[in-house]
Amino acid sequence: MANDSNLLDKSADNANALNERPDFSAHANKATTAPAYFSVYDMHAYYGESYIVQGVSFTVHEGEILALLGRNGAGKTSTLRSIARIGDPEVTHGEIWLDHQPLHTMSSHEAAQSGLGLVPEDRRIIQGLTVEENLKLAQIAPPIGWSIDRIYDLFPRLGERRNQEGTTLSGGEQQMLSIARALARDIKVLLLDEPYEGLAPVIVDEIEKTLTHIKEQGMTTVIVEQNAVRALQLADRAVILDTGTIVFDGTAEEVLDNEALRAEYLAI
Ligand SMILES: Nc1ncnc2c1ncn2[C@@H]1O[C@H](COP(=O)(O)OP(=O)(O)OP(=O)(O)O)[C@@H](O)[C@H]1O
Ligand SMILES: [Mg+2]
């Protein structure tokens, strides 16, 4: 049974004065002594007047998989969109660092060029293009990541269907193509928004295996999932969002072992 010390005190978080200099060491030292590779510090974001991301902070170490969990409407997608600098929601405060680069000063294009790889929920396969053309388009501008051959080694199904139009792939294959397109660029962190959504358990197994393989190659990953149990089985650590703030930060096992926590914030 996990103790409750990982349940973050919202009032203490809010007490972080907005103008205070961020102390990354405090966050980085939470899990290990190594500095965090990817960190989000006190991020706030709005859709118009709606205050949705309400001071989100977390860190991810290089090569780690972090599960970002929470109920419907907790702000998971908004957090990923804020990190990716999409502009909607509008980020009004906060810092985002990836391998010593300040993403919070960048446009979404610059953040992508600096190694941010967002795989959105709708998968965004480009209509009218084959699997291979979708991959090649991702490599149209440097920095280029995995070669097409290496991608087909990891996703043999994509290799078999290289000349098939991407939008005619099955849901699972489209998810694979969407992840493959991110890897085709030289990314440093992979952000996945509900990669298992709508997929049969056997396909989830396949994608999980692939994500494990990608981790073994050193990738740093953030996975948002409604299927929290599956995400926790894959992840090293977890953070839980509730109404736009982080209410738990700890290991994946701690969440799996803590029934009360799961019932309160994940409804599982
Ligand atoms: N474009 C938008 N304009 C206004 N409010 C929005 C917009 N998109 C999302 N919201 C609101 O922001 C809150 C957080 O939504 P978000 O999509 O980030 O949640 P989520 O945790 O990803 O939920 P789910 O698990 O359902 O995907 C919700 O209350 C939602 O209604
Ligand atoms: Mg969402």
C-alpha cells in the first residue's frame, strides 16, 4: 500500500508565487539525483476565459515512460497541447524544458524541430498518401530520425502495407503509422494521447510491445490513456491530473497498489 505522501498539496503548489524563479533541482531530485531530461514547471493555460491547465509540474527522466492519467476532462489533452505549443489552449505561464532547451520560448514548429513528438488522439494520417509517403513526408525537413527500413523492422505490418493508402489502414495500423511518423523525425520525447483508444486488446498488446521496444532504444515517453491499468503496466512512473492540477506523482506500482487513489481519480 502506498503512503499518501505522494499526494501533492494543491495549496502548497498554488503558493508557488508566479514570479518566483523555478527550482528545477527540487523536482529533478525527487526520483533520482540525475537532472530531469524533460520537465514542465508550473504551467497554466486557458481556452478563452476557461482556466484549464492550473499549474502543472512534472519531470521525466531520459529513457523513462511516464503515464499521465486522470478522469475525462481532467486536462490531459490540454496539457499535451500546451507542451506542444499549439496555441490553443493559450499558455500564460510556465516553463517546459527538453534536454536543456526552453520549449516555452518556442513556436510549435520550433518545439517539434527541437525534438518534441506529439501523436495526437485523432492520429492525423494524411489522406491520399500511402503509408510510405506519410513516412517520407515526416522526413521532408531535417532533423531526420529513424530510417524507413528501421521503422519497417519495428512495424512489419507497415512494411507489408507500404503502398496502401494510409487512411485505409485498420485503427491499430493507423496508430502504428502515427507513432512511426513521430519516430521518422529526430525526436527526444514521444507524447502519446490515448494510443490504445478503440483498439482490441490483442492490438493493444502489439502496440505495448512496440512502445517497450522504443523505450529499450532509449526513448523518453509520456503516455496519456483512459486505459489506466494498461498504461501503468507499461510506465515507470505516473502522475495524476485532476481539474488541471497534479494530485499524485509517484511510481506506477504505487498507483496500481493504491485502491483508494485509483477509485478517487481514475475510477478503476
Ligand atoms: N477547445 C476547447 N475550448 C474550451 N474548453 C475546452 C476545449 N477543449 C477542452 N476544453 C475543456 O477543457 C477541459 C479539459 O479537457 P481535456 O480535453 O484536456 O481533458 P482530458 O483529460 O484530455 O479528457 P479525456 O479523457 O476526455 O480526453 C474540459 O473541461 C474540456 O471541456
Ligand atoms: Mg483527452
